[in-house]
Amino acid sequence: MNNFRLTLRQIIKNPAFSAIAILTLALGIGANTAIFSIVNAVLLRPLPYPDADRIMVLNESSGPGQNYSVALPDYFDWHHDNTVFEHLAATHKESRNLSGIPGRESERISCASVTRNFFNIIGLPPELGRTFSEDEDKIGALPVVVISDRLWQRAFNRDREVIGREINLHDQNFTVVGVMPSQVTSPQDTDAWFSIMRRSNNPAWMDRSHHPMIYVWGKLKPGVTVEQARAEMKAIAARLEKTYPDTNGKVYAVVTPLLENLVGKYRTNLTLLLGAVGLVLLIACANLANLFAARGAARAREFAIHAAVGATRAQIIRKLLLESFLIALLGGALGFCIAVWLRDALVALGPEGVSRFQQISFDLPVLGFTFLIASLTTILFGLWPAWQTSRADVQLALKEGSAGSGDPPSARRARDWFVISEIALTLTLLVGAGLVLKSFSRMQSLQLGYEPRDLFSARLELPWKTYANREKIGTFNKALLDRVTALPGIQSAGIGSNAPLMGGWQTGFYREGSPPSSPSNMPSADLEVITGDYFQTFKAPLLRGRTFNERDTKDSPRVIIIDQEMAEQFFPGEDPIGKRLSVDAGNDEEGYIMSEIVGVVPRMRFHAIDEMAPLPLIYCSMAQAQRTSLGLFVRSNMGAASLSKLIREAVNSVDPSQPVFDARPMLDRVHETWGTQRLLSFLFSIFAGLALVLATIGLYGLLAYTMLKRVREIGIRLALGAQPSQIRTLILSHGMHLLLIGSIIGLLSAFALSRALQSVLFEVKAIDPKIYLGVGLLLFGATLLASWIPARRASRVDPIIALRTE
């Protein structure tokens, strides 16, 4: 305790030194804590389900970038044939309108149709009531629903009498039989679960060529590995391919652990960020090691006296390490506070729609990480200076004038190498920041094929019980568009069912005159079903032909519009207008129908860059293709809040029971697709900038300290006739020498980092000469600045005063 008090007194005695050291460490530790809090929340925190590591998500695929949902008959075969899963459940995500609750407006809720064994996979019992019985999970069963804890709280105020109560979902009454605990929101933030087997006799679902957004969840048997499950599912898929070559050709099953399915695509980015912020901490520690070494040299006489009166070398090292540890502890505490302060900014920068990014917290593991980092930095920046100081020559240190004597060559070399390492690490981070910033810039400038500015979007889910045919849907759409376009400030409006960045619907097709292919070999396209002034609202000009009009009805010949990509790929050198494609528009019991191409529009990007490979586009008229999941698009320069209010009022005037949800500017949806890249580029830039500042300060500190140690030498040089410019050159050349060595080492590590970054870069080469040249010039400028001040000060040394002082 006495040593601790003496150490604390020493820190207080030198406030400037202590403040610089604590702040430097706080920035390094705070940045590391902030990034670790994200990694902990997203990648390390276990899922809230028993044996979550045994829960898998399965889908089908026909190759890299060609993943899709599971055909229901394939699920039945998987369920029957597999021996590796304890339970295998089918899930289908959807949304429905909850209405008829006294005192509450209608609202859209997220739902999932599941097989009853889905709850066995989750492994948590309901907190109230029960889940589906066997009789309730079959064709023709009574309509029952299990609701989430948050829906129970939000809509029913945790009323325990909710069990047995009927609620209206999409104009159909369901009996509530259970409430799941708060941990259960799978799949994808679900608020209500229905039996999927009640609808399993749907003819479209029983077609193996249809993949109706069904995903399979499985729980591995104890002792079964993921690799064993993948091997068996591959064998089952191969058997299905032989049995059903037309629909299952080249189709295989993909088995992914649940946590990997949720956050796997963020793993590389977060690992890179954790590595980058670790480099910043190393730079800070190198800085502090030099700072503590210089301070130790200045206190050489103090420690020589300690040694002269009997202090051992171990005692001196322990005293210095205690000072380092206390500095690190204070820096860690301040760093933790900085990280907590930055929490909201980290959440805002993260990708939207990923709940684990919104659950960043500074819990015990994060606090433990901060303490571990603080302890580690004690060794990184404290041990070498303590070792050097304890080796000082007692007799030499006690002599008068020793304060101006030179350091041992080994100490000078070590300090130089600390700065060289700072330069190398800074160059690496600057190159990485340059690459991700250029990638982000390319992503932002990507041609979307439409103008998202001043474009507002909102979603609606029409109950299929009420809107059971195209006539009723068409009446609703026309009434809504008439009311919206009549509003002041509205330039145009349109409706789409599978619009850009709002879901997706793929279909197969083949050209008239070509032999029909099996579904597994048929080319695919994104299918969008539209009405109103859709293209005008998106500012996507018609390139050829015409748009849909009132003559395109359910009874008239089928017509479609294609995009430029499809025209170039499937009609090279031809005019596609008047040509025909066989397309399945998704109408129940219709299948593939020959449809005439009447127009061509520019290619529009419908999916986020990291979602899937872009496909050609086919547009159908909503008068000829039935859809109840709708997106309303309005072009206006009005504010988002005003537009949202006007749209809700317009919808309410057409159908008061119809809720509007997910109403926001289209530009927000575009920005949302950049979420991961935005987080990576912003934080990489911050870390690189911080590294540059620390390295510049470190170089300046080294040269300033070296200049003070060489005052006598400089005085002699000037007395013997050296010019001030030669003295400046002497100091500047030292700085440039360190820059050269650091740059050579840094280039090698930058090449390695560039290759590691290649998988997250968009349209940017890993080795970009312009970025390397720009980083080189920036480091040269920083080195010149850091070297010039000590060089200028050295050139102004008065030789008489310098020699008299010595």
C-alpha cells in the first residue's frame, strides 16, 4: 500500500506527463473496447436457446450466389430420409394485419408459419399456454396462433386471459393458444406463429419447381457434427436429383449454423476492424514506451540514489511497472468511459435490421476485456523502459552533468525501432483506410437505374380473404392511386409488389421457339408486378415500346416489359418488341404462359450488392398478376413525416382496417444496403487518422529527445563551423531514415492487409498504386512536419551556452 501511495504521488507530481500518457492510452483502449463491444454483441454472445450450437438453418442452392428457399416436397423428403437431425422444421415468413382489438388501430405484425416441431428446436417452453397440438398441425385443422411476449405486452397489456381469445389476423379469426417467452423471436423478429401444415395442400407449394420462401430449421442429434449433417444432406439431395431430374437437377442442400446464418456475413468486417484497432493500440504502446524510456533516463540520478542506498534491480523494475500499471488502469477507465459514450454512434453506424447490432452493451465480458487490455499494455509499454532504467550505471548517473550525456547505443536503437514500427503500422492502416473508402465511394456512386432522391415508399399487406381476386385488388389500387396523386405536392405515384430493396420474387422463363427446359435448367429473372405511373415515379425512362395501359386486363393477351439487361442477353442484335417469353407470373394454378414483350426499360438494381448476383428483370401488369403484398411509391419533395401522414390518411379513406408500415424515403433503403461498408470505412478512417497522429507525435518526441541529448555535440559542430542548414539536415535525415525503413516494412504488411480486404472491397483492386502513392505522400508530409520543429530548434542552438551548460 505504501508503494501504491508513493506511485500515485509520483503521477500527481508530473501532471503534464501523466495526462499525455493517460489520454494516449485512453484513446487506444477506448477504441479497442468499443470494437470489442460490437464483436461481443454480434459474434460472441450466445443465442438465447438451449443447445443453440446444434440449431441449423437449411436452404437449397444451385451454385455460389444462387441460394434460394426450399421446395415443400423437398422438405418432406429431407424430414423422412435424414438420420442426423433430432428435429427438422419448415418455416415460412410473412406478415399479417392485426385488427379488431378495442382501443387499438390495425397494425401489421411479423408472422411465421411453422411446423409444430419448430418449438422443439427452439427448446424453450411457452411462458403461458401451449404450442400447437398434433391435431392442430395438419390440413384442415382449426386456426390457432401462438404469440410473442412483446405482442402480448403491446396489444394485450399482459392479460393472462388472452389464452383462448380470438384475434383477427388478415380478416380471419385465430384462437390464441400460447405466449412464447421474450427470448423467442425467431425466425426474424416474429410476433405470431401459425401452423404451416394447415396450408400444405396448396397446389403451388406442392410443386417441386416452386420455392415459396420456405426455410428449414434443424436441430442436430447429440454428437453429430455440422460436417456429418452436410455430407448426409448432400447425399439426400443427390438422390432427389436422380429421382426428379427436371426440378432438382444441380440442386443441393446448404446447412448453416444458426448464428452463422444470422451474422456470418459481418464476421470478416468485424475481424478486420478488431485487427485494425489492435494496431492502433500497438502504436500507442510504442509511443508510451519511448515516452517512459525518456522519462526514465531523466530520472536516472533518482534511481541511482535508490540503488546506492540498497535498492535491488528487481525493486526498481517493480516500482516502474507499478507506475505503468496505474497509468494503464487510469487510461483503461477513461477509455471505457469513451467507449460507453460512443455506444449510440456505433449503433447508428451499424446495419439496420440486424437486432444484435442494436444490442451493444458494456457488460462483464467487455469490462473484463478492458481490464485485460489495460494489463497487457502495462507490459507492452512499461517493461522495456523499466528494464533499461534499471540497467543504468550508478557511478555515471551520480556524476554532475550526466543529464546531458548520451544514451547507450542499444537504447537509441530500440527507440528508433519503436518509431519505425509506428510508421509501418500507420502506413498499413492508411492503405487499408484508403481502400475501404474508395470501395465505399464506388458503392455510393453505383448506378441504380432509378432516382432514389425525393422518392418515398410505404408497404401494405392486403388480407387475401378480403382481396381474393384481381378485381378487388385492382379496385383498391386504383382508388388509392387516385387519392394519392390528387394530393398537393405529389408529382407521380405507382405500386409494385417486389420493388427494389423490398424483397424479391424470382421466376423461370424461356423464349418462344426454344424447347422448354426443366425448371432446374431454366434461366431465372426477377419478377416485378406493377401498376400506376411506376416507371415515371422511379424516373426510369422507357427505352423502347410502351408501358402497361388499361387495355392490359386479366382477359387480354399477356404482356410483359423487360429490362435492358435481358434485351442484350437474350435478344442480342434483335428488337425484342413483339417477341414472346413463357413466364410464370405466380398466379395460382396458371403456371407458364406465353407473354408478349411490349417495352424495354433501363436495368434497375433490385438487390443489395452483397445479397445475390443480379438477374434480368421482367415486369408484369398487376391487372394480369395477382398480388396482395404491395409497395406504394410516391415522388414528391415534401418531408418524410408529412408524406407518411398523407399516405396513411389516403389508405385509411380507402380501407380503414388496412395499416401502412415501413414508410420511409427510398434513399434510406439505399443507405441501409451500405450499412456494413459504412461502418467499416468510417471506423477504419478514424483508426488510421488516430494512428497517423500518434505516429507523428511519436516521431516528433523521439527527434526532440534526441536533439536534447545531442546538444553538446551540436554545439561543438556549430563551434567548428557547421552551418545551421547542415544541423537541420542532420535531424531531418534521421527522421527520413526512419520513414524509409518503416515504409519498406509497412509496404509488406500493407500488401498482406490489402489481400485480406479484397473480399469486402467493391470494384477496387487490392493493389491500387494511387492509394499507395497518396499514403506515401501523406506520411512524407507528416514526417517532415514532425522532423522540422526539432531540426529548426537544433539549428538555433548557441554553441557557447551549450558548451557552458555541459
